[in-house]
Amino acid sequence: MADLKIAIIPGDGIGVEVTAAAWEISLAAAAACGVKLSATTFPWSCDHYIETGSMMPADGIETLRRYDAILLGAIGWPAKVSDDVSLHGLLLRIRKEFDLYANVRPHKLLPGVQGPLRAGNIDVLCIRENTEGEYSGAGGRVHRGTAEEVAVETSVFTRNGVERILRYGFETARKRRKLLASVTKSNAQRHSMVFWDDVTRELSTEYPDVEVRSYHVDAIAARMIMFPETLDVIVASNLFGDILSDIGAAIQGGLGFAASANIDPTGRSPSMFEPVHGSAPDIADKDAANPIAATWSAAMMFEHLGQTELATTIFEAIGRACSRGIGVGSPDSRYGTRHITSEILFEIAR
Ligand code: IPM
Ligand code: MN
């Protein structure tokens, strides 16, 4: 029997509620599929920062390395700790230190879920570069507080970094509808983005079965809303992918439905799975958060760990629960975290 060891970092705000729900559902599905799961929960969060002066202990990365995968809720509570400190101290640090270079975000409209668009069939997969680009961290700020103040934030695009994420995009498209949209802004940014377009063109000769199109980020943002059914796999840089995946979340019914996987495709480090949404302090502890994004992320984790039956069991239970009409987990809906969780549990037990 497979025995999977998962590190859970609930984090802040609704991260705590949604990871608890996702794990409860995971355990029920695992029991049904004969998979053994064990979890260690790490209380690394903004409260932990206030108590200890850091988001995670000095050996936190080494500790996480001993697990098969990481399930994360959400990080950030700006009234307690400034976001740039909390995010760089934990989430962005894990992505970088484990070289989780592929951030995979499915934007699929589930049956029964009412999205904001007329389009009935939305099934877009956003692949976001996750270790460099606009999030490289290269830069600085001088002459603080004076009229001469300067802030520089340099994007870094390396051949290794660009090639591996594009390759991941081509490989993923090959397993789906064989349509790849490569996103840049090469009409304005003529170094990094023209480079990205060049590498896209170079690699395309290795994937003649995949139809690749290059889009400017502004144009594809509009296309995701006007004609989402024309898109299959989207591959984009770190910041562009971040923004486009919020559009993706919106068109699939809201951030409460948007799951994500931070993957190290080499398998050297544990991959990390988290909902796209943040910690939402305003609705924390109100039983208002939709647990579907976190639960779907857990399903992606089991898929990544080779537990296809377990992943499918969870994903199909979410789908059946939604098609019965629960898929409206917005804060103002009457369906709260507990209600949606019990509906999914009911579908697993069936
Ligand atoms: C996301 C989030 C993060 C990001 C923030 C919280 C740093 O928006 O995962 O999409 O920009 O990557
Ligand atoms: Mn984001």
C-alpha cells in the first residue's frame, strides 16, 4: 500500500479552514481507495513570525525536503506582517529553493458552476514560470525618501529557465488539445520577450504535432474573456502568468475554484500544491471560504504522486457536488466551507 507523507502548511486566514477541509476530504477518499496518508502540520504563518521573528525555522526547507509533497493554504496577513516579508519568507522562498519552476493552474468551469461569461465550455490550463522573470528579486532601492529616490526591479530570463518552462508547455499541450499559446509583450519589451518568442519558435520544430501561437499579454487577456473556448494551454512568464491566472479564476466562477500546483518536474524536490487565492483576512473564521480550490489542489497533488485513482475520486466528487448546485462558494452565498465540504464528503461516500 502506498504510504504518502504530506507536509501541510495551513498558513494564514482562510488557508487554515480550506486546508483542513481539503485534508478531511483527502483522508476520506484515500480510505475509499486504499491509500495510506500521513500528514505533519507546520504552523508557519504571520503569527509564527510575530512569535519567532521568522516565517519558518532556519532548517524549514530541509524539514520539508523529507516529505513527498507540500499542501499549503495561503500566506499573508498584512495587518500583522508586511506582505513582502511574509511571502518572501515562505511561499516565494519555497518555490525558489525547491526550484518548483512550473506553476500549473487549471481554469475549468465545473458542471453546475455559474461563471460570469456566456461561454459554456471553459477549459484552459495556465502554465506559469515560477522561479525567475519578473520575480527574480534582482534590484534595489537607493536615496530612500529623497526626491532622487530610485527603485529598480530587474526581470531575469535565462535560456535554461525559458526553455524548460516552454518545453513543459509543449509537453502538456501534447497531452491535451495540442494547442499552445505562448505569451509575451515582445512588441514593447525587446530583449527578454523577443528572446522568449525566439525560444518558442526554436522548440516548436521539436513539437510539430502541437499548434503554437504567440500572443501579446494584453491581447490574450482580452481573448480569455471574449473567446476562452479558443484556448487550451497557456504558457507565460512569472508575472504575466500570475495576472492571467486571476483572469482564469474569474472566468471559472471565482478564486474559490482556482487550484494550483508548483511542480519540480525533475522530481528532486517535493512539489507544493495550493489554491490560487490568498488568505482573505476579511472572511477568515466566518465559514465563508470555498474549500474547492484547496481540495482540487490536493487532487493535483495525488495525481502528481502517481495516485491517479485517488485524484480522480476527489475530482469527480467535487464535480458531482457542484453539478447538484453547490458550486457557489462566494462569501455572500449561503453555502459555506462546512456545507461544501460535507457535500463533497457525501459524494465520496456514495
Ligand atoms: C499567487 C499569488 C502570489 C504570487 C503572491 C501572494 C506572492 O498571487 O500565487 O498567484 O504572485 O505568486
Ligand atoms: Mn496571484
